[in-house]
Amino acid sequence: MLKEVAAAESIRASRQGSVGWSVACEGLSKSVSDGDEELHILRDISLEVAPESSLAILGPSGCGKSTLLGLLAGLDVPTSGQVTWNAEKISSLGEEERAARRRSRVGFVFQSFQLLPQLTALENAILPLELAGEVDARDRGLEMLRSVGLAERANHFPATLSGGEQQRVALARAFVSRPSILFADEPTGSLDAASGARVMEIFFGLQEELGVTLVIVTHDAGLAAHCKDRVQLLAGRIV
């Protein structure tokens, strides 16, 4: 653990002034049509996450949590309302412009890890840096794997890693580009209690050390309790 803390401190010291961005939405609604009627998934959602802070979005299955996360992350556009990152109206941008913002400033963590099986842990971790043409990708990737306790597993493929180790590689990939915002969808949902607790400890440790703004969707009240703020969704509304 001491090595991981030291590695995180090293990353924090080397980050080039990157700090978390604010995330906000106002009057956010999302509806889809099935041909006969309009299905209202989200209705009039307004919230704000301060820079370098954290928000957990809770609620039962089907309440609109993942839809809200996708809108806040700029993966989709609302039927009405607005999403802003650092006061920029993201939901008013075109798809290519939103994608460019995500590439440069946003990290993602998914329940299903989404590692590429043909790549090693290190190759998966540095994929965002490689796509961006960063020359120091390997060094930064090794440093990040060290921070999640997997430096010795750098050359292992996902199939040889446990679920908890795979999610730690996914954390390394999400944080390696030093994002301003990180969106996470049930990051411990596929893990047993012990692995989930380990991932959660590393997850929030890196978030704090790197000053990343965090928005997380989860069913886990214990995971949500680590966030500064929490909102509960029910039938597409904040309750």
C-alpha cells in the first residue's frame, strides 16, 4: 500500500496543472418514441458537481440512472435542458465536438471492465495515451499500474487476471490521461465484496490525489457513501 500511495503522489506531482471540472445540468429531460407513444425516461433533472468533488447517482433498475450518466458524459443529447462542463454547454455541441472533449478531458470506468483481450494490462492501460500520440505513454502507464498495485502484472493478458485485477487495470486506463472528469457505471458491480472494497479504496484514493471530478452510478450504498454528494432517482426524477 505504501508503494501505491507513493506512486499516486508521484502522478499528482507530475500532472500538468490538470484539475477537476465542474459538471452541471439544468432542466434535463429525455424522451423516446416507440411509434405509438412517448416514453419519458428523465424529467426535469437539475444538479451540479463542484470541481474535484464527487456525486453518486442512486436508484432502482430502470429509473434512468444510466441514461442520466450518458447525458452528463456527452454520450447522448437530451430532449430538453442543458449539460455543461466547466460552464461550456456540452449538449449544444455536435457529436464530433463532444467526442473531442471526451478524448481530452474525460475518463470512464464500466462494470464490465471493457478491456481488450488481445492487449496486455499495460497496453490496455496506455490505450488512451497511444490514441492521443503521447510519447511517454509507457512510462506513465507503468506508473499508473504501480499506483493500483499491478506493476508486476503489466505483461499479463486480461484472461489471466482476476475480476478485481481487471477492474484495477480499467482504473489505471481511466486515470492515466489525467482527466478532468471521470464517469463510472457500477464500477464494483461485478466484483465480490473483498475485491470491490479493494477497488473502491484505490478508486477514491486516485480521485482525491489527482483532483478528478467524479460522477458515479451505483446500487451500492457503501460505495455511494464515499462520495461527497448523493442524489436518488425514481421513475426518471430526483427524489
